[in-house]
Amino acid sequence: MKVLMFGWEYPPHVFGGLATANFGISQGLHAQGDVDITLCLPHPFGDEDRSACKIVAMNSVPIAWRDVNHDYVQQRVGNIMNPDDYFRYRDHIYADFNYMHVNDLGCMDFAGGYPLNLHDEINNYSIIAGVVARSEEFDIIHAHDWLTFPAGIHAKRVSGKPLCIHVHATDFDRSRGKVNPTVYAIEKDGMDNADCIMCVSELTRQTVIHQYHQDPRKCFAMHNAVYPLKQEWQDIPRPNHKGKEKVVTFLGRLTMQKGPEYFVEAANMVLHRTRNVRFCMAGSGDMMDQMIYLAAERGIADRFHFPGFMRGKQVYECLKDSDVYVMPSVSEPFGISPLEAMQCGTPTIISKQSGCGEILSNCIKVDYWDIHALADAIYSICHNESLFDYLSEEGKKEVDQITWEKVGARIKDLYLKTLGWK
């Protein structure tokens, strides 16, 4: 089975959970043994893991004819894409795009990540998808999140092949209900045109059905997973904080979706009961300054640390150095980070408004707004060694059974049903 997959980010260049999920899904599908993936990314850097898929650099796919030779193409894009693919794509340019801003190869540039002109980049990405869809052989299309839905629709119209979309979040989650109508329209258009909608949780599936008016029969919950820790991350020592200051960690984007203010308010309540705790708020986002000011206003700035955005090994060093991990999200479609924390043996507290709670038992769940319950849970784990040990050991056992290979098998099964092959 050949899959044409559209993604926006991919490790090691991680901007959020989307990259982690995209990588895990690719690995899980590859593990099935008979699934070939062509993954389109706007701006790959050449250092991505290509063991599970062929990566197409959309910023190296021509949309305007340029008379260039093989050696020049090799020099310009050889580190991210096979030059032969450039010429193959050039033969499938389907319209005159010379009015677009293109470079000397007839390709469009992408900033990578989430620039201010994001909607322009989404549109450009979908134009290039038309060239790729005319050039590649595939059986089914898989588009990750709203950024790639227009590209998926274009590929479907060009090829006539079925479209599966993967809803990793909706704008209802990102905006606390203050939905951006432009984003909503893109999301709904993708869902309306999809033959199959995969949602990262039942929570998200219900949002898709009721807020986007989709047929429940084509909507499926497809929970995320974690992949085994690299040996170097397994070897990171876990400090023994018994009798010492405890460390409580929030790790994620500092945005209103993630509920960082509830973490600070709960920390304030804990610190009124004991001063033997430090709080780490790792991440970046538009609420970072606000959280620094809030910690200062509550008089707990001396107990707070803001190390900024973390990636790779830093994440696991932080998680292993923590006695408690907290994810107080207001609306979390899934949330992979609690699984990563539990994988490290770190007791975890999540909000009841989190999709990952549907598959996790050995963690504490509280309503995001209930800072009293959150403070009690933090205090209990920090001061009850038996509770700490139980959540640490049983949580790790639980997430070790949640693998991307199992997710890949379920996605492949959905592919087969969507194609009518099963």
C-alpha cells in the first residue's frame, strides 16, 4: 500500500506535539511491513530520520519551469532531495505559476514552523501538492492537521484517491472557544471532503461530530502513543530527592489552551503549606511574561524557574529530574507529554479535559479549574513516598504497553476499510 502523507513538522525540528505524532505514526505504519509512505514537508533540513518514509521537500518542488541542469540542482537541493525527483516534478507542472514569487529553480520558499504569513504558506503548500499528486503513485492520502487539509483536498481532486485527515486539535481547543472563522472554515472544508476522519481522542471526535457537523460513521478515535526511549535517554540518572527539595514541572507551550495560570495558582497554594518544593515551567509562548509576573505577584518567584523551550534530550533530563509532572490543559485533544513523563517514571497529574486520560489509569486526574484539587495532588505526591512509588512504577508499566506499532496497525486497518479492500 502506498500512502501520500502531508505533514507540517517532523523531528528533529520540533515546534510542538504534531512533529512527535507525525514521526510516531510514520514509524508505526512502516512497522507493518507493507506500507510505503511519501511524506511531504514544507521545509525539511536534510537531517530528518528517513527510515520510515520518503521525504519530499515542498520547497524544492518546482511550480514554474526553469531551464537548469542536473549538477546545478544537485548543488542547490541535493542535501534534502534527490535531483531526479526535481526533474520528474518539473514534468508535471499543471499551470502557469510565473506570477508567484519563486526562486531560481522555480520553487517557493517556506519559513518552516509557524510564521506570521502562515495562511500564505498553507495556500502555497496546497499549490505544490497538486504537482506532487500528479507525479507520485499512491493509493490513499493522509493529511495531518488543518495546515495540510487544503493540500489533501487538492491531491484528492487531482487523483481521485480517498482522503484521510488526522485531527490533532481543533480551533475550539486552541482558542478556548474564541474560534478563528478562517481556521474553522479550513478545518470544516477538510472534514467535509474527507472519506475518513481520524481524531486523537474520543473527546476530539465528539467535537468534530457536534461542532463541525460530521457523520459519526466516518469519524474514528485514534489515540497517540510513545516510542521507546533512546538508550542515551534511558541512561539519564534519576536524582533521589528524598529529604530534599521536590521539583514539580509544567512542560509545554505557555498558551491559554495549556492552562499555565492554574499551575501557578496551585503552586501558590502548595507553597503556603510547604516551602520545600520548586516549580519548573518549561516552554515558551505568548503567556510567558504573564506567568512570570503572576509568580512575582503571588510572592513565589523565588520558587519558580522558567528555563524556556526544550527539545530532545533536554526534555527527558527535565522529566527525570522532576518528582511530579503536571498538565493542567483547559482543552487537550490528546497530550503526548504525560506519556513521556510516565515513561521516565515521573508521577503525573493531568486535567480531566485531556484526551490522553481516556487511555491512562495510573495518573491523577483533576478538573483544570480546580486548583484546590491540583494543589492537594501535588502536595500528596511530594510528601507520600508510597504514592510516589506506586505512580512512578505502575505509570511506567502502563505507558510501555502504548506503542506506535499498535497505532500503525489500527491506521492501516482504517486505510483498508476506506479503500474498500477489507
